[in-house]
Amino acid sequence: MDSEIFDMAHAILSQRRAKAIAENDRRIKEINDKIPEVREINDALYNTGRQLIQIITSAKGADVSDKIEQIKRNNLGAQQVAEQLLSAHGYPTDYLDIKYSCQKCGDTGYIGGKFCECFNRLTAKLTTAALNEKAQLTLSNFSTFSLDYYKGSDYQAMERILNFTRAYAADFSRNSDSILIFGNTGLGKTHISLAIANEVLKKGFSVIYDSTMNILRDIEKEHFSHDKSTEMLDLVCDTDLLILDDLGTEFESKFYNSAIYNIINSRLVKGLPTIINTNMDFSALSLRYGGKVASRITTIYNCLEFKGDDVRLQKKARGASLK
């Protein structure tokens, strides 16, 4: 997920929150006009805060717990009377409560500094919509992955990979294993990765699928911004499934290598699944990112080596032969 989807999710939640508050204001006005007694009770409850401040500031160290407790009891009694009045006039007792789309976070997207489930669900839907705008996603599903371009032992290896990844997507959970997909270009690594993303998104999980370069650029931009934000890094580390496409094609730098290690290690610690897609073999990974990164990937991840001849070249050749 890029920053545009992140900002879009926040905008949608802000609209939901504003709509809920506006609707609540309308209901309050309606009840104030129809049941003046409820308005008087709510005005009294509103002034309770001032009373509490006056009691506390004038106490000068004295014990005022009894007075505060009495105000709480009075408020509770007043609320019960207001509910009885609402019920007597045919309204639900919670008619004046704000009806947020998500009562857990109040449509803010956060609970205790962490992303709320509603935010993750929303970003999953937005990501699905963004991916569906690309013909690549509609074409890249398991049913369109053809084994006709593989032969002999390569066919058998790719058939096992297809069956494995299909089952992986079908049974996906936040506790699923991580996967390293590696091999030469043109063998279907991106196709399978997108097929997994497609199925996992349909299940309602949050998925971040992007090139490693794009993700690292967003993290770098935030890191070196004025406020040194970590929102993108946090989202990458917390999403249900992270798919890093084309690892190794990004510019080589200490910051990027450090970010890669941070992402991989953080998600392993949290037990969250990651799929890495790369043209690099084990030795190249070790040389590029160091032993710590390579050892984590090669020993903890399920390693799927794609084999065969470049499928894109085969398709091109077959197309030319038909002309």
C-alpha cells in the first residue's frame, strides 16, 4: 500500500466520523424540540464538568471523593431519567449516542496508538480496488497460471509450487509461514505473488504488495521528513501480509539495507507472514544484505525456487510462430 491509499483511508474515516457527529447533532436538535425535559437534563449533565473542576480546585488538598461520588450518582440518575423519557416518546434509549461506523475507535482508525481493525479492513479494500485497476491483477490468478511452459523436472517443481501456493492462499491467516520466491526472470514469480495477494485480499486481510524500491522510498521520505514520521514503516511491519516484489532491484545503500533488515526482523518477531520475490539466489542475498538477513530468510522462510525457461520469451516466440 502506498501513501496515497494510506491518506485515502484516513480521509474516508474522517468523513465517516464527521457524518456520525452531524447525524448526532441532528438527533439532539430533534429531541430538544420534541422533549424539552431531555434538553434540560443534558444541559445539567454538560455543566457537571465545571462543577467537578470547581470542587477539585477549591479543595486545597481536602478529601472531596464523597462529593465527586455524589455527582456521579446524580449524573447516573439523570441519564436514566433521560432514557426513560426517550423510551416513553417511542425513541431508543441510546438515540442520542453517537453512532460511529466503528464504535471501537470512534472512526479515528486508532486504538491505543495502534491501527484499528476497521482501518486495516478499509486499507485492504482500497488496495484491492487499486490493484484491480491494473489488468495484471485480473489476469494474475491461480487459474491463469499455465504449466504448459515447463517441461520435465521443471514441470514437476512448478506443479508443486502451484499447489503449495494455492493451498497457502486458501488457508491464509496472520500465523501463516513466510515465503521466499526466487529464480530467474520470466518464470511466473510475480504472477504467483499477485495470485496470492488476490485471494488473501478477498478474505478481508490487509495486504501490502509493492516493489521493494517503492516501499523503501516511502519509508526513506518519511524518515528524513521534518517530523521524522514512521507511519509507513509501522504499516509495513503491521499489515497482515507483506509482499516485497523484486527485492534486490532497489538502489544499494546502508539506509535501505538497514530498513530491509528492520522490516524482515520486526515481522518475524511479531509472527506475521512476509512473501519476498527476488531474482537473487542465496549467495547473492548474503552478499547484498549480509548474513543476518540471508540467514533469517533462508532458514525460516519456505523457499520456492522457480525453474524453467523464460515464459515471456516462449509466449512471444509462440505468438510469432502463429503469424
